[in-house]
Amino acid sequence: MRMASALTAVSLWLGVGLTSAAVAAGGAYPDRPLRLIVPFPAGGATDLMARALAQGLGEKLGQAVVVENRGGAGGAIGAEAVASAAPDGYTLLYSTMGVLTINPSLYAKLRYDPQKSFAPVSLTNLTSNLLVVNPALKVNSVAELVALAKQRPGELTFSSSGSGTTSHLAGEMFKSTAGVDIRHIPYKGTSGAINDFLAGRISMMIDTSSNFVEQVKLGKVHALGVTSRQRLAALPDVPSISESPGFESYEVSLWSGVLAPAGTPRPVIDRLNGDIKAVMTSPQMVERMAAYGIQTTHSTPEEFAERIRADTVKWAQVIKQSGARAD
């Protein structure tokens, strides 16, 4: 009996000790810097949003949040890196809609499952693509661009940040809706696509609005329309493409968010979610992003997961109809 009592006492002590250690470990998160993987090269809109979030999130967490750019394969390389990382909350993915909802329909073999490999944390940003053209084209509306493309089939070009990205598919949707032949020129990242467009070597682009707001205001490029149904506060005079005859059903609304590897403890997810909400709803962040035509937002992990599921179905249909394929 004495031996049994002693063993029971030891077991209880060990149980209390282990529980206390677990609580202490959980309460200590984070105790070292975090990595925020951006699955695209530096310099684009995704990188801009991620770095703004990383700065604010680092202040909330009390640890540095280091942005690491891993571009390639339409964002798949960066996503794979996070999917295979330890589920401890120290490696996070800053993902665009395309990486999670478009890639599954474009790539036959992905080494990550958008709905199983990650634990959604929160949506962070909503934005739109912007249709911009080289001023040398001398077109002032979507209708005029379509007319020119029909007069010069196969001569006009549009660049994108890579095959299968939202900028590519938005262009394919435009071509399909208008019934025109405009050549797609894919680049490895946003910077190269924009640089050649600004240099006059590309006829048009349909890419994230934040990449062009300043150039539009300075008159360096001509904006014909936004891909969302709502006009942008930063460019209120630029109509929605859906306002143009024949494009009533055209819409591409974009989002970005943070995810952790699947299996990350829920207390860690909740801590990150709360701090991300504080960062994205701060007046400073709202104002900063609005200047680029980007709306800040926040969601629960469950709401984010549902958005991923719903948009995966939507984009599968778009890709099938457009015939778009990743290189």
C-alpha cells in the first residue's frame, strides 16, 4: 500500500510538472524570430503587403518576423516549403488566392494540398487587378481596346507574373470574353513583367492595382478598368471592367492571407489570428494600404478555410473554360 501510494504521489507530481511545462512552453510562444514565406520574388504587391504585415506583427509578438521570398512555379515552391515545415508557428505562409485556389487546377502534381497541408490563420487583404495599357496604343476604353485587338489579331501582347497566376488568368478571361487574340508573355515574377510593360515592349497588363496606382496618377500608363465590381477608392474615375458592354459577368477579386503548416497547435493559431487582426485593423495600416488600392481585412480561421474551398471550385471552372495551362 505504501509503495502504491508513493507511486501515485510521484505520478501526480510528474503530471503536474508536465502540465506546468506544457503551459509554460505555450505561454512562451514566440521565443525566437518567425519566418514569413512569400512565394513570389521581392518587389511585387504581395511582397509589399507581406512586409507591411511582418513589421506590425513583429511588434505585436515581440519577435522579428523575417520575410523570405521563395518564388517560382506560380507560388508552389514557397507553399511547398511551408507545407513541409515544422508545425510550431515559426514558419508561416503569406499566400495569394492563386497559390491556394488556382494552382490545383493548373498543376498535375503539387507537393502540397491547399486544403490539407495548411492551417488557415486569417485573411489579411482584399484587392483588385487593374487593366492598364501602353499610352502608345491610344485607346481610352475597354471597347476601344477590344476593337484594336480585333483589327490586329495576335499583334497585341499582355504580360503576367507567370503562367497560371491571377494576372495570367485575368488576361485569358479578358480574351475569352472579348473573343480576341492577344499574346500572353509570361515572366518569372511581377518585376520583370512590369518593367517590360513600362518600357513599352508590352501592350497591356492586368495585374494587381497597387503596382500601378502611382503610374496611373502620373500619367505613365493608362488605366481602362478594374477587375472587381467596385471601383477603387484610390482611382475613383477608373470604371469596373464589368461596366463595359459585353463584360457584365467579368470579375476577378483578389485576396491574401496567412497560413501555418497543418498540425500547428490551436493556441498558436489563435495568438497569431488575434495579433494579425490588431495589425490589419489599425488606422495606420488601413490608410497605408488604401493608398495602393488595397483593402485590409480579417477573418476567423474557419472563414478563411471556407473561402479557400469556395474559390477553388470557382477557379476550376474558369480554367476549364479558358483552356489556360501552366508551363
